[in-house]
Amino acid sequence: MFLMLPRSALLASLLGNCLANLLTPFGTTASANAIKFQPVIDFDTESCYNTAAVGTNGQVNDGIAPSVAPPPVPTHWLFTSNNTEEDRILPNLRGCREKDRLDHGQVYVRERCNHGWCAYLYGYYFEADLGWLEAHKHDWEHIIVWTLNDNIFFVSWSAHGKYTTHHQSAVLFEGTHAKMVYHLGGVGTHSFRKAEAKDDHVENHTGQWVKSPLVSLEKLDCDIVRKLLNNNWGSAVSDLKKDRFGSQLDKWMPYDARNNEKYNPWEPVVPSWAT
């Protein structure tokens, strides 16, 4: 027997600002290799969608603030057989997991190449991180693709400020695009994980792996970049900022890059194609 959860119960934990203004993202404006190696993403059903952090008009995303404390971990969920995917969204995700958020997605990238290696750090902005242990406005998560002589050798992905790095042979791909999933982790907050074979049963509204329009920071107007990097994102931190970019590359670079080719995570400050 199936139990139908009343819509009023689903609305009880709505976000405080689920009607936050949608920002218009930039079209894809990135270097050829950044586009070539951009990961494809899916989002488990308990996760928000990434969206634009700054709109084309310079407006900064206000994020979505939870109106209540995070709900307790459910022991089970029961649905009728004809529930839609929208009905199955966890109550406190309404507003950040709407299809219009997916349609207004944006990914930001910063790259650094030397000694044959390139590191492409892709930044993803989410309007909230809504987990069982905590809930807060704004979230930034990141993926680093490491290439040697224009071939992917390693992929790193972030979780709560730390990265995991795996050789490309342990990562699933769609062509030259690593498959990654934004999910609710075991510690009760959201992060990336690498995809598994079962994840080809895609859970986002499109039914396909997603690549949001990609913009290289070096191709954005300086005023937009300043707003993106200098805005107060609360407890969320963007690794696209100059100092964090270099320090994260230095901390999480593959052994091969550091010890074989002597990759320098701090130079050049600006890619050669942008000078």
C-alpha cells in the first residue's frame, strides 16, 4: 500500500526565498581546451542545480536562504505510483531544483599551463546547500581537470574544501568530458563525486548529462570578475580567486605533475592566449 504525502506537508519546509530572481547567464565564452575538457554533470534528486552567480547585467545572485532548520534524516519515503519527479523532490529543495535553474546554469573556469601540464579549475555556484546536518545560503564546488600535452591524466573534485584526485583510468567519460555527480554526501552536506556506471540513469530534468554555458574568467569584463570574486558568499568559498586558485593547485596537484615535469601552480598568472 502506498501513502500519498499531502502537498501541504511538502510545502512546510519551503525555502524562505524560493522565488529568487533568475539571472541571465553569459553564453559560452571560454578557451577551446577549457570547453574541450569541461566535465558533464548530473545532480542526485536531493541536490540543487548550479546556476549563474553573476548575471549579464552585473547583478549578483542573492542565493536562497532556508526559512527553517534542516529537516531530520527521513527513515523512509512513500509515494504513489503516479507522483511526478517534482513531487519526489525533498521538501526543502523547492526553488533551487526547478528546471528554470538548470536552464540558467553557468560554469566558470580558470586555467594555468606550464611544463606541458594544464590545470582547468571549473567553478559551480549553487544558491544554497541544503543538507540534513546544516543548511545555508550559497555553495561553491569545483572540479579540476589535469592534462599533459592536451590529454587528460587526472581529475580532482571538491568536497567541503578538500579535493580527491584520481587517474583518468578510474573516471568515467563522455568523450573528453569527465562524468561527475553533485550529491548529498555522508556528512550531510553537498559535494561532487565521480560518476559510477549506474549514474547513466540520469536524475536531472533534462534526462541527459549537463554542460552549462562555460565562461573563462579571462574573457569576462573586469567589473563582472570583481563582483564574482569579491562578493561575500557567506560560508561558501570560491577557489577561482587568484590566491586560492594557486594554493589549491599546489595542494592537490598530481604527484607526476609536481615531480616529473615540475609543474608550477602559480605561473603564469594570465594564460598566454589572454595576453
